[in-house]
Amino acid sequence: MPFESLSLWLPYLRARVSTDERGASLVEYALLVALIAVVCILAITFLGSAASSKFSTVGSGVAN
């Protein structure tokens, strides 16, 4: 086998056999976005009633 054909196949074989995964995959990014969304929804749910009462108090104070 000539060296030229070996030099063409060697990078392909190295990429196919390699198990080096350095970057984050799309699934990992999707999980991070989903976790951030859940945390934001929970924060709005728990703090929403307190914020609503504060806005009502300020609104009634301005109206008077």
C-alpha cells in the first residue's frame, strides 16, 4: 500500500476510533436551559404573590 493512501486514511481512522469528547453536546446545553427555566418559574411562583401585594399597596397609595 502506498504511503499516500495511508496518509489519507489515517486521520479518518483516528477520528472514528477516538473517544475524546472535549466539548459539551447539545443535550447538555438543553438540560442546562431547562434547569434554568424551572428555577425561574419556581422563583416567579413563590415571589409573585409577595410582589403582587406590594404593587397593590403602592397602587392604592397612589390612587388616594
